[in-house]
Amino acid sequence: MDLAISNDEFMGIFVPILVYWIYSGMYVILESFEKYKLHSKKEEEEKNLVSRKTVIMGVLLQQTFQAIVFFLLFKATGGNDAGEDSAVQPSSFIVIARQLVVAMLFLDTYQYFTHRYMHHNKILYRHFHSHHHRLVIPYAFGAFYSHQVDGLLFDTIGGALSAFLSGMSPRTSCYFSCFATIKAIDDHCGMLLPGNPFHIFFWNNTAFHYIHHQLHSAKYNFSQPFFIMWDRIMGTYMPYSLEKRAEGGFEVRPIKESKDD
């Protein structure tokens, strides 16, 4: 196997990691704007079961596995370069758009059913997926915090299969990975910033996923990162309301109680 990587492969492997820390870092800076938050600093300190340092180390470890998997994928597939890289082809934009839609639908389907099974299988949840739910109060750079096995199966393999099955080149997979990464961070940021396009164009957003992280609703709202169609189809959608807190910020409340309470 030729271990040399092209510029596009290098971008596909490392740019999403860089984007993760830049975009989540932006939310860390904005944490002082309490009036847009879904929780207080006190709630985070009382309810979360891991420190921020532990979360950072866990994410860095997962991103190392992610880089290795994407490197091996690019080497095994030759980059899926055929038919896309020529910018002079008028149809190339249509091809890329089709690939992005296919990848989004596949990733949502893969992650919904994998995510749901991780919750319903007691062994898998206890030993692997429960690590991610140590963040009862999610925050931006905790989006990819999980047990290494859970992260590998859920995020890394899901993203790699989405890129491969849609026929993406390394460059297109870089764009897609960056978009999916930004979306995942936004879903975990715990803030409702005005004008956020993810809240305007996606029902699957910060408040939707915030419900899932609450202990009474952990078996609802499995969908991520883009659409909520599978929760709607499979009957696992938990509606919610947003109410302003007297002390500032917002509170997300389930409209109905979990059947598992």
C-alpha cells in the first residue's frame, strides 16, 4: 500500500478535526452570554459526571482513530476520484449535490438505528454509549466525547461509510465531514443563538438533541445529525416546548413524559 497522501486526502483527514476545535471553541467564548443558554454553569457542574479535561482527552483520542480510518479508506478506494474532480464538467456540481444528499440520508439512517440499539441493548449502553451520556448537560466540544468503541462504530464508521457509498472524492468528503462536524457541535452546544441557520432550516437542532441528553428522555429523539424523519416514522419523537427562565436563558421541557419513567 502506498502510504503517501495527496493534498485532498490530507484535507479530508485533518481539516474536519481542525474545524471541530475552532467551531466548538467559538461556543466556549460565547458561554458568558447566559441569556441564550439552555442551562446554567451550576447545572453543568452538578449534573455532568466528567470534567472538561477528560472530555478533551477523550475527543482527541477518538479523532486519532478517525484519522486512521479515513486514511485507510482513502488508500483502499483510491479516493473515489473518477468522474468528479474535473471542475470544468458542468454536471460536477449536480454530482456533488447528489453525493451530499445520499451521504446525509445514509448517515442519518445509520446513526438513528445504531444510536437506538446502543440505548436499548443494556450491555452496549452500560459499557460504551453511557460514556457520552455522562454529559447530561451537553456542551460544544463534548459533541464527539464517547467511549472509543462507541465513537468508532457510531461516528467514525458512519461517516466513512457515508463518504464511500455516496462515491465522494477526498475533497468532497472533507466538505461533508466539516458540515456534519459543525452540525454535531451545534446540536450539543446548549445555546440558542439568534439567527442560527441550523435552527431555521433543521428541526433536528440544539433543543431537539438537548431533550435526548436528559435522563427522563434518553430513549427519545435518537435522530442525528440532520433530519428527524426516523424518530417520526419509528414513534420515538419527543415534542418539547421552550420557556424563558426568570434568571435568564431558556429551558427545554418535554411535552409528554417518557413511558420509561
